[in-house]
Amino acid sequence: MDPLLDILTTYWKFPAFRPLQEEIIRSVLQGKDTLALLPTGGGKSLCFQVPALAKPGLCLVITPLIALMKDQVAELRRKNITAFALYSGMNRKAVINTLELAANSNCKFLYVSPERLETNIFKEYMAGLPVNLIAVDEAHCVSQWGYDFRPTYLRIAALRDELPGVSLLALTASATPEVQTDIMDKLGMTKPAVFRQSFERPNLSYSVFGMGRDREGKTGKIIEILQNVPGSGIVYCRSRKEAERLSDILQEQGVKAACYHAGLSQERRSEAQQAWMKDEIRIMVSTNAFGMGIDKAGVRTVIHAEVPDSIEAYYQEAGRAGRDGEKAYAVLLFDREELAYLASLPDTKFPVMAKIRIVYQALMNYLQVPSSSGEGAYYEFDLTVFCKSFRLERQVVLAVLSILGQEDVLVYLDQPYLPARVRFLADRPALTLFQEGYPALRPVVDTLLRTYEGMLDRPVVVYERQLGALLKKDSGEIEENLLRLHRAGVIEYIPVRNKPLIFFLRDRVPAEDLYIEPLAYQRRKGQYGARIGRVLEYLQLPGGCRSRYLAVYFGDAKARDCGICDNCLQRKREEKNQKK
């Protein structure tokens, strides 16, 4: 058997590769720099996972998506493949421990968030890592002309200087021709092999409906669509409040629905996601917080109750429908007020420098960050309380946080997940005495020591649910037991942290010294305005095929009319009527 197919069938149980996967994998194994453009659901992760398993060493995977990173590491471990992750929120000891394990074990995959690349700890340990491939996921983030530019991605080129001879695979689901060229340039790719899968989705019917001014009209249309199209679906909303409202209404109408957004606890989000994946609920009503890394084949409908601010975001979200190749529907609803809203977005998303400095100063006051300090620190951040306290508009604050992230000042993490950690403070003799005095806590102590290695030397990640399953107790009781041990001085227990955080990439500076290069800022604003223009054009497309419009936007000039979008069907009806 072909060794690559053997890896695929052994670990993933797939009988064959999807289109272009094998060509991309063989390019990587030949040592070529490779750019792969695969639409959402095209199986990008296998393109670096299979070649990494086919040769000695580990694959360094760079991705900004912590949730996706966590899911992929867990999935690889379920297949008995050693994988670790370094992401925002890990303390110094946890980072060092992970890097030592990666360097001194049979680790095959090390997932790294881009801001970790330039830290002194990572640089110190990198020379000892047997890296055989650099995989850059969401590669469009490296381009300032892309819709999700992240300056931390620009550091990857410097990383390549530290790893000479190691090939790079850049992966993205959505990049215009201009952005593709920028990716290859910014990542220092040498004569890259480029693979582009067609952006046509022949089984996906795109439709757009212009609605009246009243919100109830949209709600009625969503219910009508879900009544006519059976099966699993996603309804995307712009705000958390609207997602909750629509979810409640659908449930009142007898539709099994759940809500998902970043304001919900990690546990509630996980429960909703699992219920949807298992078809225990039919419809997920969500903000754009839901979807990354979700691979559910049988989604029949994706409805956008409100309009995304880029073709890239819309294509990715709509593309979660019909991954099984069966007929599916992507529906976009809008009203006249949204057209005005979209037109106003460039000024909202790119406020004047004076406004940026006002928000920055308010943020420093709220977080109580001393002058000339903060770099590498995390601060819990309640966006709602902050906006109310300083009488600032939520949308403006989010825009400024995004800009400060793009300028490498700080990062706003609205969905962090820092697992619980435990370290034993008591030595063995003291532990024995404690267990004699508190026999009710003995099973917890014994299970911790038996299940997790290294707790006597350093903080180790623990999972309350896992402990609960082993001890046949619920996670709340486990948490209370751990707190009792912490208060007794037996352990140091740091509970799960999943509240939004601000991570400082630089020390605080006086607001008047905060500087953003004005010409580059205006260029980015102009590019963003152009992307909004393309969204408005798509909404009001006069008769052209919607599928072809999307494909051509991404450089797929050979795309043909789909014949099943609303415009194609309307044209067919008109032609049929003319023949009568």
C-alpha cells in the first residue's frame, strides 16, 4: 500500500484523499514551499498532518484560533499521536514544560499562536525542536490587504531564518489574487507550488432576500425557510442579543434550537456545540464565534440574518452548508437600514487618531496598568462594564481593540480558555499526615497523583470533569474539594479562566505617544471600504450568478454559472416564459 494512503486509513479511516490533498502532501514531502487554497471544509489540516507523520521530527503549526488549536490537539491525542499547544494565557512554567516535552518526546505536532513566536522562551527552546515542517494556517492573516490582518504573522519570515531548509505550507480558505501574492511575499516563500481548488460549490444554492424595515419580517422568513428545508442548519446574527432572541423564537415555534456566542460560558458553548453535532438540536443560532474548525457534513441550511462585512467572511460561513456534496442552501437576508449601516462601517472600524487615544487612555485607567509596564501581562476585561463606565460605544471600543491588535500593542481575547492547574505544595510526609486527618479528601489527592505526572515539581493542567468521572462525583464537588485543599495549603489550585482577557504585547505608553503610521492606516481603511463595496455589490447583483461572482472574487476565473442560485433560477423562469 502507498505509505501516505496507509497513514490516512490507519489514523483517519478515510479510504482516499479529497481533491488536491495528495498533490499538496507530495509537494510538501518534496521539500517545496507550498501555498494551498482550499475552500471551507476542503480538509486543510490533513495537508500538513499526513506529511508530518510520514517523516521524522515535528510539525510546527501556527494558527491564531485557540479553540481550533485545542480541538485538533485533542483529536490527534485520541488517535495516539503526540501533540502539544502553546497559546495566549499560559504562564511561563506551563510554556517551558510544554516546550521541554515537545523537544524530548516523540511529539509530532506543536501548535503555536503567532504572538508566541517572538517570545524569549520560545526562541531559547526552538533550536532544540526537531522541526520538519512549518504549517501556517489562516495564512491570509499575514497580508495587510486581507480581511483579517494580524501583524504577529509578519514574524514568521524571521522564524524561517532560524529554521533554514525547513519547508513551509501556507493554508487559507479565502484569499483574493492580491492577497495570495502578498502571502507568498510576506512569508518569504521560495518558488512556491500553488494549489487552488475551484471555489465553485455546485451543490450549494445561494439566495439573497431584501426585506422590509421591520425585524419581524426577517424572523418570519427564517421560520419559513426552516420549515421548507429539513435538516441541520446555522443561523448567523451580528449581535449576541439578536442570537438569543432568534433562538428563543425558534424554540417557541417548535424548532430545536440553541444559542452560541462568546458571552456564554465555555461549558454552555461546549454543550450546545456537542448537542448540535449529535443532531440533538437542529439549528444553531450564533454570532460569528461559531464555526471555525467545525466539520459537520450534513448541514442543509446556513442563513445570515444580518450581512457580514466581507465576502471572505460570508463565503467561509455560508460554505459550512453542504459539505457532504448533497443539495444545500445559503440564504442572506438584508434590509435598507443595513445598506446604510454597511456604508458607515469604514468610519466606524477606522476611527480618527484622537478617538483611538481616548479609548486607549480609558482602557489603561480601567485596567490600572502602571506607566511603562504591562508587557506579557494578562488582565480580565469586562467589555460591557468598561463601555458603561467610560460612556463609550461598544462598536467603537471593539474597533479600537482590533486596531491596537493590528498595531502589535495588545490583544483582546474574548474567548480565552485557560484550563485549571494544580501543583502540590506539601511534601510526601506532610501529605501523609494531612490524609490521615482528612480522610474524605484522600481519594482526590490519590487520584491527582495517580493521574497527572509532575505535580510535586510544577503546576500541571487538570480537568475537573475527568477527575469527576474517575471519582464518580460531579465537577462542582471536585472543584470544592480542590478549593479545600488549596485553602489548607496542600496544593496551589488555579481554577479555569474563561473570562475575556487583555494581553499586553508592549508596555503601556502615554496616550499622546501612541502612534499609528497614518498612510498605512488610511490605505487599510480604503481597502476595507473596497471590501464593503463588494458586499453591497453582491447584495444587489443584477441577474448575475452568485456562485460565479464569489468564485471570480477569489480569482477562479474559469467558474461557470451554477444554475441553482436565486438569480440563475430567475433567469431560467424568464427564459421559459419568453418561449411560451
